[in-house]
Amino acid sequence: MSDWSAGQQPRGRRPQGGGRYDYYGGGRGPDGPPPGRRPPPPPPPRRDPRPPVDDEPPRRRPPRKQKRWGRRIGITLVVLLLLLGGLVIYFDSTLQRTAALDFQGQAPDSAGTNWLLVGSDSREGLDDAQREELSAGDAGGRRTDTMMLVHIPSGGGQPAMISLPRDSYVSIPGHGKTKLNAAFSFGGPQLLSQTVEQATGVHIDHYAEIGFGGFADLVDAVGGVDMCLDQPMNDDMANVHLQQGCQTLDGPQALGFVRARYSLQGGDLERAENQRKLLGALVNQATSPATLFNPFRLFPLASGASKTFLVNDSDHLWHLASLALALGDISGGEGVTTSVPFGRFGRDSDGGSVIVWDSEGAARMFDAIAKDQPIPQDLLGK
């Protein structure tokens, strides 16, 4: 008889919650866990190694802005160079030019660079008030009061500046023998350059001339020049009255200082020495940090120089810059400054006083320059 028929529950069946029975006892079944063990937890869900597909692409984080100082500095330098180049081209275009070295029979070219510097008494561009301030008078035309030969060696040696006194007694092509400054009156820069080449045997490479107003403007542009006088200077003809001692000269005073002649005991020779002194002082002031790093002085100086210099038709602003560097060396004691060896005073055909060169000394001096050699020491200071 079965358990069912006896009214008894089958062995191994236990009631479970919800009115159900466990026919196999202890939750054991064909596939169930062994008795006394809990069923293992379900396995974790399987992950797909492939990334989920999204209709929107992932947003990228914007890169950090890095400060590129090197690039900024480079761009700034390029802009400054372009600006500087533009200014150089502009100032070069304002230079006045003339065919000063276009003549027959030029001396043979030689090593080194030779400049003929001329200070003329041109009144061009001066109004009545400026003429009165500078004591320029009403004379027309142009004459020259200052002539200097500047030699710049090719090998980096000492540059030299030699004064050529205006009353030097020389032969002028087509006009016989007379004062050197007469060549400028007869034929302007061209005849003057030809006369200097013929008298010295030195090939002239560059020419630069500046007039009354331009010279005074340059001095004022740099804030004046410092000069020390061993004795007072009073010259009514040049309208200059200066005290003894060190002082700062403005444009009109500086012009009177280089023009003064009749009040000097040494006459034209002392005048040439004063011209070299003031030119050196002007270059010192123009190349000083107070001028180079001050735009209120530098730009008026550059503008004034470009508008007032008259140069040869093949000369440019960078040639003048090279000249300024050489003059700076001379004024700083690293060059030579002197005059043509003096021989004696004489008289020309009109009875005027003239300066006769020491022919032997002058020949040695200019031969050394033509050969790009140092000037003999025994000729310096004569």
C-alpha cells in the first residue's frame, strides 16, 4: 500500500512555502545542489568588449592655450626690422644729390674709402629771420668755408681727418693757380672735387656737403654741443661772442664758432682746427646714448641730416652712417686728425694772403693715404 493510500505524506516530501511540496527532500533535485549548500550566485552579466555605438561623436576637450613667447618675440623683431628698413629707405629718398664726382681724369682708385666733406655758406631755404639769426647776410650763390678729407682704411686701421684750408694755394683746372675755395665758386662740387684730387693725388669715393641752416639744425637736434675755449671769442663778422671755459653751444653759436676767422691769431689754420673740434663734438653728441635712445632727438637728427646733406649721386644714407662711425672713432681718440703740412704764407696774383703747403710733407701724407697706409708720425700736428 502506498503512502498516499495510507493517508500519510510521502517520505522526503516537505511542505514548502506557497502550499508546494518538495518531492526530493532538502531542495535536492535532479539538477539541484547537494544538501546543506546554498546555491551559487548567478554569474555576472557578460560585457561586450566593443564600445557602445553612439550616434553623437564624443566631445574633445579643447587644448590648453600655451604662451608662445618665442614666436611673439620673433614677430615683434620682424615688425621692428621692417619699420626700421622703411625709415631708412624714406630718409635715403630725401637726400639731395649731385654729380660731384663726374669729371674727367680722376685719380686711380685705391684701397680704403675717401670722403670729401664740405661746409658751404649756402643760404638756400633760409628765411629773413634765419638769415639774421645766423648772420648769413644776403649773398647769393654758394661758397665753401670748410673742406676736409676723411680716409677710412680698408683693414680696420685708424681713420684720418685732414683739413684743407680754404686759402690753400693750388692749381684749379681751367683757372690757373689760386685759393682752393675759389674752385667751388667757379664750378661747384664737381670742380672742387677735381681740384682736390689733382692737388693730392687721392681718389675721392664720396662727397658730402652741408649748408648754414642744416649745420645749425643738426646741432640743435642733438641738444647742443659742449666746447671748451682757452680764451674768449668775439668775432663781429661771424656774430659770435663766447666766454672762456667750457660751455654748451646751440646751433647759431656753433655755426659762428666754425666761421670765426678775423678774431683768431692763427687765422685760417686755427679756424680749420676749430672746425675739426666742433665736428668731433657734434659726432660725439649724435652717437651718445642720450641721442640714440631718445626718439625726440634721434628722429629730428635723422630727418635733418637726410634733408640738409648734399651728396654724390651714387651715395646713400648707409654710406653716411659709415662715415659717422669713422668720425666717432676719430673724435674718441682712435683716429688721426690734422691739417695739410704747412709751408708758408704767400700772396696770390690779386695780392690776397694764401697758404702754401709744405710740398714734400704734403706729398708724403697723401701718398700714404692713396696707398691705404698710416700717415707718418712726424707729419701729424703740422
